[in-house]
Amino acid sequence: MLRWLPWRWIVRRAARAYGVIDPLRVMARMRRFSQPSEIAEPLELLRAGIIFHARGLVNTKAIQHNLDWVWPYWVVRQFDPADPSFIPRAFSFSHVNLTHRNWTAVGLPGCSQYPLVDPRGLFTPLYDGWSIDCWIVGADGGELLPSHLATVDQRLHVRPAPRVETVASADGRRLVLNAWAQRDVRGRALAVLEVQASGHAGDRLAISIRPYNPEGIQFIDRLAPLADGIAVNDEDRVSLDPAPERLLFDTYEQGDVHRALHNGGAADTAVHCATGMATGAALYALEDGAERRVRASVPLPDRAARAREARVDWKRAHAGTARLQIPDPGLSFLYDAACTTLVLLAPGEIYPGPYTYRRFWFRDACLIAHALLATGHLETVRAAFDRFPAHQRASGYFQSQEGEWDSNGQVLWAWGRLARLTGDPLPEAWYPAMRRAVGWIRRKRLGPEAGDGIAGLLPAGFSAEHLGPNDYYYWDNWWALAGLREAERVFADAGRGRDAERARAEADSLEAAIRASIDGLPRARTGGAIPAAPWRRMDAGAIGSLVADYPLQLTAAADPQIMATVEYLLAHSFHERGFFQNMIHSGINAYLTLDIAQTLLRADQPHRAWPLIRAVAEWASPTGQWPEAIHPLTGGGCMGDGQHAWAAAEWVMIMRALFLREEGEALVLGSGIPGEWLQRHEPLAFGPTPTPWGPVEVRIEPAAGGHQVRVVADWRGTAPVLEARVPGYRPCPVPADGWPQPLEPGVQ
């Protein structure tokens, strides 16, 4: 009955009655900025945006009226009028972290719980939860508050398990904070924060429970003392070893417990805060110059604890990972950190981030899986892919969120890559899903009546949010084409000739439609490049069209239209040597910058790729992470998750591409090796990494008068053509039997 109510009339009448603008008219106007689509805005993104800005509204009420509290680093910087991070708040709908979206997750393989550490050591043990901050408070009125310091020393230790160390010091006071996750003797997962504090006589170490996290306010209604710690909201427990000497608690009405550390007045019994802003502190006396150690631990929800066979330690998780050997410790660290991020965020489903993006999207999952495959994590990827059919609708659509038409092509392509790189047939249960996916692409494509430019393409959709509003994106169609080509090959290899022929016919038809659309683009508008969609002018969204080159290789290396697109982006969409995405992200994007570097490497232009690679390395956080987009002034995160797995995946892939890349039935070796590495005359190596012909390790070794290239491989059959294209040396074939090939100096 509800659907028969005159909702439009009711909404418009209510708008007139209250003197506000008609929301339906506004929405209709907004939709004119995009192409007509069956999905205007994906519900998943609307839901995520509502949650995000709901917290932002709470932040608006809680933070700006209480700037005498101790707030996290992003608030300290973003609310300081003398700081480049400052954002005026007068007409802001909500106050959210837009300048320092940076954090680093620690955790356990196979566990989907990710304790977070912010750039000043603020520890958030539980997903979307409250935090633990550590201070030193002096009897003389001095204090050490890490979030207020201009600099700290923070680093990620990858081995033997990920651990974030933060060292904060000032005026003779020093805090060393180490955060990690571990299992106790009973197999329970714990988030652990170890604190080492030293200061002056009369100083106190305060381990404070805070009603916020790196996104903003997270309510704490009740705090209560325990014999060995603090109970939070009657559900969570912070165990402290040794037990605190004193506990203090405050409510919002009384103010931050930090105030009470200087002025007194806080309670030492349980408190309930109606506002949800309770704060607490566990106190420990410090002796002059002596170090005090305290360990805080919080149990993590962990399904793997009930499945002993699912538990894998970090040593086993890293076993078999492709090894990178280069004379650049900084880039090596970033590779190791990226590999750790990829494993951490693939506990079953593959997530693009540990917090804001701790949800599943096919686009991110397939590209992250590609890097996991390249580093040898075949079983992790196989297990993740085995979950994909559960996300497929009866229509054949692989849906993580509505209105994104790239997912079917991505799944088919990713499954094809798995089959190629392992040499194994896909599980029998996946073939019906592939068949339905091919059928969905066929039915979804527009017919000839759609008209010139879009006939035969997929309909307008939301696609990747950084490409712009709903449109007939080439990105979607390139992915569909690549997926169909892989499906054709997989079906043929499995002896499913009829399915292979259907996939081939659909691929041929779609490729012809894409080519007809691109060939019909007016050169006066595109300059010979490929825009994001047929009727779009050239803009930053054209980055999506480069997917035809990398990673899909649907176009030849150095294809003129692809290179024209690269030249346009380099000239119009770069800032500080990085791709600056004006749409949505409004920041420098690490993974898209590396995608352009991949295209330049494939075009045998490593001298142009390396400035981009170096720039991305410089933008990494001290813990070796990249947010989704980087603020051009602060260098902090301004979009997405503070630890973005897609960026980590592209760092892994660019390091691999320096040593080898697949080109048809050949492997091109060493084409991205920089001259400064060769001048060091030290061994260089990458691998073993899976290829369609078997696992391969590429070694570039010093030799008399120069260098030699050697391939160590376990070929599954006929070896591919191997060609070395090391810069500064003449291109030459490389023996497939492992014998070294001396390189002849020359200009490539």
C-alpha cells in the first residue's frame, strides 16, 4: 500500500510548508550532470557517506567547543589556524578528518580485526572503537602529549610480525609506544600496547581511555575500575600489567580527565556519562631518569580463534613471498610493508583498507589479488576467489555495490589470471558462475538503437568514483573485454568449447564496439587521446582509459592513443610529480601515479617512469603506508582509508615490473632497472614470482666488464621467449636453462 502513496506530492508540499527548497527538484537538476542510468547513486556509498558524516556532525558538536581537551593529532593540526592543515568551519556540514587520514594497522594473518596506530601513537584496538593515548604529566606543570608534538619518530617493524613503534620526547621526558597483535596461550587474539616511559621525579605516566579514534568521536558511556585495568562500556576490557597505582574517571560535564591530572576532582569509582564522552586514566609514578614499563592488552573478536586450522603465524604467512633484492633500503622496506599489508587485509574476503574501507568491493579485491598472486600467495587468493560466487546475483551480475559495471570483467579477468599463473584448472563450481557472468555482459550491453558513440557498450554507470558522475565509461568496457578474453581461454583449456565460442564472439563484438566508439571521437576534442567516456572532454577521469594498457594489455605497448592520454595527464593532471585527481579525491593518488609509471615502463621509457616511482616512495608514511589520496600541502591523507591496500598492491607490481613483465608469449627482463643500482655492482633480484610458464626468479649480477642476467625458473612446459632490456645495455635473448647471459654495453 505504501507505494501507492503520493510521495512526490507529500515531499513537495512539506518543502513549501517549511520554506525550504524542493529536494526532488534539486535531485533532478543534479542528475542532469550525468548520463541517464538505472542507478543514480550506489546505495552502499550513500550508506557509507551517511555514517561518515553522522560522525562528522557529532565531531562538530564535541570538538570545537572543547578545544581544551587532549584531541588526536588530526584535530590538533586541522583546528590550528597557524597550521597548513587548518580548515575553516563556518559553513562546514560536518567536521571530518580531511588533512591527516593516516594510520597503520597491526594484526594477525587470517584475522579481520585491525588495531590501528595514528601518526602520534594513538592506539585504537577495536574496529571503529575508542582509543588509548599515553602521556607524561609533570608535577611542575610540564607534560608530554604526543598528539601536540610537531615531530615524533615512528616506524613499522615488519619482522617477525608487524609492530608500530612510536617514540615521542621533549624536555627530558620520553615515551616509547609499541603496538602489535598476538595470541595468548589459549589462542585468543589480543591487541597489545607496550609503553616505556621516563621523565623527572614527580612525573606520572597516564594511560588514558579516549572517546575518539582517527575518524572522530566514538562514544564511551561508562568506565569502571578493574583489579588489573579498566572496563569500557561494560563490554570491553583493558588489562594493564602491572596494575595501575591509581585510576581516575571523568564525565563530559566535568571535562577531560586530563584537566583532573593537574587540578584534581576526578572520580576513582565507576562513572556513567550521559553524553557518551567519559574519559579515564591509569596512573603510574615515574622516578627521575628511570624507565617504567606498562603493557595494555585488549581482547579482539576473532572467528579464527574457534578454528585452530585457520591460525597462521607471520613466519608462515611470509614464507614463499617473492623476495626483492636491491641496493635501496627505503624502497625495499616499502616493498616488505606492502606485502605485509596485502596479507593482513586478505583474511578471507579481500579488503582495500583496515578501517574506512574494511568492506568488500570487487574492483579493489581483484587488483589486490593480482599483487598477491605476483608475490606467490596463491592459496590466499584461491580462498578469496572461492567466495566470489556468493556475491553473484541470479542475473549473473557480480555485485559488491549497484551501478558499477566493471565487476564482471574484473572477476573473469582475475580468475583467468589465477588459472594462468598456477597452470591449474579452476574449481568446477566456478564454471557456471563464469558462464552466467558472460551472459550478463551480453545482455547488459546497449543495442544499436543507442546510437553512435555508445552502441554496443555497457550502459552508463557509476564505475570508479574518481572517474566522475554516471557515464558510459571506457573503463567498464575495457574490463569487460579483458574478462571475456580470459573466459574464452579458460573455457577452451577446460574443454568447454561451446562456452569458449560464446565468450569469443561476445569479446569480438564488444571490441568492435569499443573501437568504433574511440575511432569516432573528434580529434579536435581529444587530441588523439582517450577520454573517460565517449562524450566527455579530456579531464582527469581519462586515467580510467589507461587500464587498456596496464594491467590488461589489450593495446600494444606504446599505443599512440594510450601515450597521447598519458601525455595529456602528465601535462594537465599532475602536481608535485604525482597524478592529482581533481574529482572526489582532490589529492595526489599514489596507485594511479604508479599505473602511469607502468605504462611508461611498458613503452620502454623508464627514465620517465622513475620520477613518478620516486615521488610515490617519498609520499609514503614513516610506516610505509599510503592513504587513498594525499593532501598536497600537509602530505597527510585527505581521502579514503589511511592505509590503502590498492596502493600497496601497485607498489608491489611496479617493483616486479622493474625486473620482469609479460608481453604476449615473452618475458621482458630488467627493463626498469635504474642506472644507479647497476653502478653499485651488487646483485639485484626479484622472485620467485608466478608467470604463465611457471615460477621465475630474475637475477641481474655483476660480471666482468658489466652485468649478466640469469633466470632461475621451474618451467611447466615450453619456456617463453626471454629478452633482457636492461637500460644502458643492448637488448638480447636470455637462456631459459639458467645459464647467465652477459650483457653488451650500448644505448637501448
